[in-house]
Amino acid sequence: MNKATPGPWRWNLRQTNGEVWDGPNQAYMIAQVFGHGCKEVADANGHLLAAAPELLAALKLTAKRYEENDFEETAYRIVLAAIAKAEGR
């Protein structure tokens, strides 16, 4: 059973730190991110954390399709989109 806060999550950068929030309403903070004085580090870490729900979904779909010997283009595109979000693209 997955008890994680459902996605999508959003990243908000503030100077050299920021927060990851749930969904468009940003009702709940998921995590605080610190870049140890470096904006680029905080931003990269924040994007990676905010992509966690999509990354998990992409991995689950990939595993399922692989088990079914049915890895299709849709699964591939979902994986690429999750990677792009994790990298802040």
C-alpha cells in the first residue's frame, strides 16, 4: 500500500533553498530543500524531489510492461517525461 502524498508535486525555489508542495493548491509542504548556499544545488535537488511521484509511476509502468513483454512507446514517453521533470526541464 502506497501511503505517500499523491502527486503531482511542485517545486518553489527561494534564494538558496525552497519547498516541495503537493499539487496546484499547495496545501501541504512535502519537503524543505537546502542548497547549502548554492542556488543551483537547491534547484536541482528540488526538481528531483518534486518529480518523485512521476518517477515512481514511470518505474512501476516500466516494470509492468517489461513483465508483460509489452514495453511500448507510451511507457517510454512517460519515462522520458519523468526524467525531464526530475532534471528541471
